[in-house]
Amino acid sequence: MGTHVIKMPDIGEGIAEVELSVWHVKVGDMVVEDQVLADVMTDKAMVDIPSPVNGKVIALGGVPGEVMAVGSILISIEVEGAGNVKESAQPAPVKEAPVAAPKVAAAVESKPFAAAAPRAAVCQGPMVAREADERPLASPAVRKHALDLGIQLRLVRGTGPAGRVLHEDLDAYLAQGQQPQSTAAAAYAQRNDEEQIPVIGMRRKIAQRMQDATQRAAHFSYVEEIDVTAVEELRAHLNEKYGATRGKLTLLPFLVRALVVALRDFPQINARYDDEAQVITRLGAVHVGIATQADIGLMVPVVRHAETRSLWDSAQEISRLATAARTGKASRDELSGSTITLTSLGALGGIVSTPVLNLPEVAIVGVNKIVERPMVVKGQIVIRKMMNLSSSFDHRVVDGMDAAQFIQAIRGLLEQPATLFVDSF
């Protein structure tokens, strides 16, 4: 028997260290070639570390949340034969992973892991015995769901990373005939539980980027209301006429088109600012970041060259990227390179928001929800569909007047939607 040592691989792009996000194996597990051992986080994406050998895990080189240098020992596996304990410096090949750690159920069903017994072994019965004071890992949404169902989380086996209890684990618990507490009793039961959640992986990256953005950029926000009645009528008409053959349109493709047209007159807003080099780069290409909420946090996939896309092309790309981000399949390239970001909370958009810049960009356009309100039009009170744009800018690069005129240009384009396509006639 020998020992095969897997070192933290060089992922490229000059990265000297990465964060160990989650282990998919533990000491004593038997692993097979190509089985994913761990996920590591770079500045841009999550990366899978697969096993190049079959064997038994005998040592782990770090704990989740630890920042490890490239070339440091990640994991040691006992193998048949001599192994590579003689300092074979060839690290395991890496596969760019979904930005979210794959759920166990999905991993078991996917072909690369079909023979990976150690990962499948996590999916055992839904009930597990924990000490009364032991706090299982679970998100606030899962805890609320369990409370509503009257389920004690300490009795539920978690199949998520690090044993985290997922919504499907609650369903499995009930499907096995386990009896929850009375919902009414549970809702009024005294609670003294606490939960400490390490800020690691993607959540740490998001926290760092948000803190960095607020500390480095001189944020200012500008809010304007827009009458979207006409553009919504156009959208409904296009969906009725072409929806069956070209797909349904949301408001987002119209907003992307409005950004593209408005930026022609405001090139200083489609820019990136390198504050260390003191250089502003204005870009002709409009790469629109679409802020997307995923299970592991906020992701910003990028619609590249939005200036070349039709409404339906933009709609299809937005849908594709949003699905990739939410399911953890977005690549590093798809999550980087934006020149301006569009963020929307949809129906939860509220009246106003103050979005944080996605550095090194200098502008972010926030979309609030559409509401029907009585408005005065040509002396008459009429019901119109109104929506606020809540946008933020980097005052080091963008002057207040330019920001206001830019948003007013977007307003004019959306309120007279034919002007979005005048140059196409």
C-alpha cells in the first residue's frame, strides 16, 4: 500500500491561494477516480477538486473556511501500489464547478458520481438522533419551514454540505411517517436555540466585495419614477403575437435595450475604474451584469455584448444565465467581465432601494416593483403603471448631473418605447 498526496492545484489567473469551501469526503471514506473530494473558492468561482485515484482517505489538509496556498497538501489517500509520496508535484486536475456546491441527491444521479458510494452514503434514513442541545446546520428558511411543520430539526438527517438540513430533508422526514409536533404548539413553544454560521465560501466573497465596494467607492443614489404603461402594453402585444414562437418577454430585455441606447450618450457610465492605477476605462461593448439570487448568495452572470442583441436574444440569454446561476452551473467567464449591472427584486422590489456598486463598475441600475397609481395626465386623473429606478453611481467617476441625465434618458426611452428601436428603422 502507498499514499497518494493531492496538493492544492494551480487554478490559473495568477491565483496564489484559495479558500477551502466544503469537503465532500471524510477520513475513512473510500473514493473512486473522478469523484469530487472538495470545493474550493477563488475570487471568481467555485472549483471542484476531483480524485485522480481510487483509495481510502487517510488525512484532510484543511478545514472549510481555511485559506490555503497553491501547492499545499489538500488530502492524502491510501492507494494500492507505491503512491506518489515521493513528492510527485502533479496536482489533481481541476474541473470548473458550479458556483454552488452540488446537492447530494443531484450528485448521486449524475453520471460522473454514479459509482461514488461515499457521497451516496450520506443519503441515509431521514431521522437521526442528536443531543438535545446540539444545533443542526440549517438556513433560516428551513428553520421556519420546520417550525411551521412542527418538526424538531435535531431529529432530521441533513443531506446538504457538512450535514446541513435542506427543505427536501424535511419532506423526506414526513414521507417516512415521522410524526411532527402540533403546529400550533410548536409556533408558541419557548425557544432558546442559537446558531453560529461560519462566513465561508461564497458568502465570505460576497461580504468582502460588498464591504470593499462601500469602503472604496463614493456611492450616491438617484431615484426616478417611470411610467411603464406603454412599454408594458408593447410587451403584452409582442408576447401575444410572438410568444408561442419566440418565447415570452419580461421587462428585463426592454431595460437592457434602454441601457444600451442610453449609454451611447453617456460613455463615462459604461466604464470600469482602477483606483489603484488611477485609470478609467470606457468600454464600447455593453456587458450587462444581471444580479441573480441563488441558494448560496447573490451572483451576477453577464449578458455579453448586449448592444448586439434583440429583445428575444436578450431574453433567452438572461433566462439561460439565471438558470445557470441558480442551479450552480455558471462558469467563471459567465460571472465576470460586466461593465454595468442591472438588479431587480421583482415583485419584492419595494418602493426604493440603494444598490451597492459591483466594483470596478461605476454604475448599477436597480429596478423596483410596478404598481398601479392614479396619475394626472393632460389634466385628467388616470390609472398608470408606475415603477421606480433606484440607481447608484461612483461619484469619483460619475458626476451627479450625468447620472440624473442618464436615468432621465432611460425614462424617456421606456415611456416612449418606439424610441428604443428608432435606429433599427
